[in-house]
Amino acid sequence: MRMVTNKMLKQITLFAENKPGRLASATKILSENGINIRAFTIADSGEFGIIRFVVDDADASLRHLRRADFTVSETKVIGLEMPDTPGALWEISRALSDNDINVDYAYAYASATPNKAILILQASDLKKAVGLLTELGFHLIESSP
Amino acid sequence: MEYWNPKVERLSAEELKQLQERKLRRLVENAYEYSSFYKKRFAAAGVSPHDIRSLEDIQQLPFTHKTDLRDTYPTGMFSVPQSQIVRFHVSSGTTGVPTVVGYSANDIDVWTTCLARSLTACGLGRGDVVQVAYAYGLFTGGLGLHYGVEEIGAAVLPVGAGTTTRQISLMKDLGTTAIACTPSYLLHIGEVAESMSIDIASQTQLRAGILGAEPWSLESRKRIEQNLGIKAYDIYGTSEMSGPLFTECSAQNGIHAWADHFLIEIVDDYGGPVEEGEKGELVVTTLSKEALPLIRYKMGDITSLVWEECECGRTHPRIMRIQGRVDDMIVVRGVNVFPSQIESVLMQIPEVGDHFQIVVDRAGPMDVMAVKIEVTESTLSDRIGALMQLEERVAKQLRDVLMVNAKVELVERGTLPRSSGKSQKVIDLRQI
């Protein structure tokens, strides 16, 4: 029987009211503590937004942001190393769709490895997605140093 | 069942009413003779002390209001010479001129006795450590509770309005078993304790909260009791009445109002009596106070009164839960809304934090009401849709209860006011 890996990446979610300076104050705290943001994305409702970060040290980020009274939580997402070539995203999304897995959100950043990108994925059934992508031979990362 | 004064606390309703009638007659005679304020008022209403023979006759007497205390600032309603006053308290003048209350030595004794009965009814006594976290000084909360706690032989820890971390460390170190403060402040203490990694339920001796000075719902009570592992008792009393006076008993089903010292009426919008158990405004007549007697003083609190004997065996009438204040009521698009209704809805939704604020404004000719709630870590989802659904779900539940639309706004944690006094829960920006 095949080993199912549980390789997932820690993502930080931060709640912010939609007003000037909130992203600045959060990123200032990360900066002051020497934390590197690998990728981030903002989703907003008009009045508030949630900022999602992938950083090099998730635990330290949570600690520092909490101390500064930010409302933050930790979520598991998929960090998938993919070839930086035409058709790569199609291949992944087709596999997910064929298996009835919905992508809730996704964002990406260029990997330190040449010609590779890291795709951050949140899926309706995260465990199933991890199993599937591992089976298909994708490299899933657990941290983003 | 422990009583402070079993004989008095278990007089029959008939005996209590006879006692009230006797004391009312004497109060009215004294007020007429010694207070120029009441003499003028009675004359204007065309009543004299001879007209007041039975308890029902009280309806002939005019009401008094907070504005009377302000209009006669500082001591125009006092009924004893200055030489008999042993203490003053002054209420903050947030809405205008402050109000001054004075006490004779006997007034302090009656106040302390009432509290001794009440605290005993909350299961407190010798061996307890009661942390008084109400402000000391001009506010009646601190000193009032202080005297009451000493009277029952418990140890008083007079922290007053100290810093919250200090409240928590002293609570832990000195084995506080009960705390007296506002319910919103106790929730705040819970939050701060959590951030200090102290679990009040398992790491302190705390077992009771004597909570008042602001309206709170049964759902808030449930939250406090569950989060902190204590029994939370409601306390009632305002500076005009002396200060905090009456609490619930272990049955937690109404506040025992000591009828030998205070006569409570519930009246409707037109000042007429309501049926027993019906909702209306609380009106107080002080039967024993000497320095500043109050006759038919309108408290502005909306509640009901029940004379039925309590399961604890006490016979004095019970003030049921305070449902709001006459002046707290907000009219939104012609609909009466009480902040307590909103609190009650919010506290039933587990994802909603402990604090909220209501903002009423006008958009063109229409009233708009927004209810702000804080996002907690456990509520925060990485899916924004989940947060937007939470807003909608809360808005729907509010609409079902209030019959008026409220826009729900999620705000950052720690941004809504927390108070150790009366919470600033309603902001009305409408310019009329």
C-alpha cells in the first residue's frame, strides 16, 4: 500500500479592516523581526480584508503579530513546486478537477530553484488534494525558507 | 440555606406590606416637615401627608426624577442638617451636572445591612476573599461593597480600579473566591488572563462574580460562567438608592429587593401601576433613608417585579432581569430597539466575540444601524466567504429578533471599547 504523505505548508491569515496603514503596520512587524515574506495575497469584502502570507518562519510571525494585537490564525495549504513552463498549471488544475476537488484560492511565487515556481493552493478537500498531487509525482514543500 | 437575618428575610408578604405601609406614612410625614423640596412638590400635586394611609395611596404622590437632583444641586433634596451627614458620594456628570448623595450614619448602616443579606444570599461569608474591582472614591460601588464584605466577616481585597494584570495576579496569589465588578470588565479580565496563560477556572479559587453597574444579558452570564467556571450573580442599586444593594440568591432567578427598606413599584408609560409580573419602569421609594429620602424616584430601568416566595425561602419581592433603560432605547425606523436585545442575540452565536458596539446613523432620510463585532482568532478563516457568511448570518438573526435591518461589521480584535464603568455600547450619529 502507498504511503499517503501529509506535506502541507503553514500559511498565516491576518484580519484587517479596510483602512490605510493596516498592511503597513503588519508588514512592519514582520520586517522588524527579520521575517521574509515569500508570497502574499489579499482578499477583501469592501469593509474588511484578509491577508494571507507565506513566510520563512510562520511560528515566529504568529507570535509577533499576536503580541501586536493582530487577529491572526494559521492554516494549512499546499505548497507545490511546479515547472515554470506553459501548460503546467493546466495539468494541475485538470487533475484536481477530474477528481472533483475545488480550488478555493491560489497564488504563486518564483522558486529559488531556476525554472520552478511555487504554487500555493487551498482546496475544498485538502487531504485528498495532497494525496492526489503526491501520487502524480509533484514535489510538495513543507516550509519556505 | 444561609440567611443573614432569617427572621426579616422570611417575613410573610402580608407582614412586609404592613411594615412598608407604616414606614411609608412616617417617610411622607417627615419629608413634608423637613424637606422644603417635598413640601413644595406635595403642595403642587395637591396632596398632604394625611392623604397617604395605605400602600395604594402612594399613587397620589408625584414622581421624582434624576433632573430633580440636578436642579437642586448640590444638596437641595437633603432632609437632615449638614451636621448629621457622615459621607457624600457624587455620580459622574457624564450627561450634565453631577448628582450628590449624602448619608447619615444610619443610612450607611442600612446600606451595609442590605449588602450583608445580599452577599450571604450569594453564598459568601467568613473565609471568603472578595476582590472589589469597582472604583473606590466618589463612585458608590467600591466603598459600598467594601463595607458589605467586612460586615459578613469575609476578607475584602480592595483593588478598586487597578490594572487588570494586577487584578489577576492578586486574585491568584491571595485566593480570591469572589469578585465584584462590571460584567464587561470580568470578561476583559478573562481575556487578559488567557493572554497571561492563566486559566481562571482551574488556576484560581474564584467561584463567584457579583456583577452589575451595566445591563447584561442571560447569554453573557452563561458565557462568563462557562469561561471562568464561576457563578455570576446580578447586583442592583444606584447611587440615589445608596449604591449597590440587592443581588440574586443561589437560585439566580431575580434580585431580592429588601422590602423593609425599599418600596419598589413598576409603572407603565403613563405612570400607572402594571399587573404583578408585567414589564414597566422601576420606581423606588426609600423607606429608611434619612439624609436623602427618595419618594417615587423613577429609575429609568425596565423590568418586572414578582412577590412570589423564592425557592431560597426569602419572601421579599424580586426584581426580574433588567431588560434595558428607558433612555437606552433607540428608535430605528420607528422600531424600538434595546441594546440588551442585540447583546442577547450576539451572545448566542459562538463565533461572535464578547464585545460589540451599535452605531446608528442616517443615510438620507433613512436610519441605518450597524452592529460592530470583533473577529476572534477562532472565527478567523482563510476563506473570506466564511467571514462574509458570518456577517450575513448574524444580520439575519438580529433582523428576526429586532424586526429592523442591522448591518453587521466585523472589526479587528481589541478595537471596541471595554469598560470598567458603563459601557459605551451605542453611538448615535443622527442629527435630528
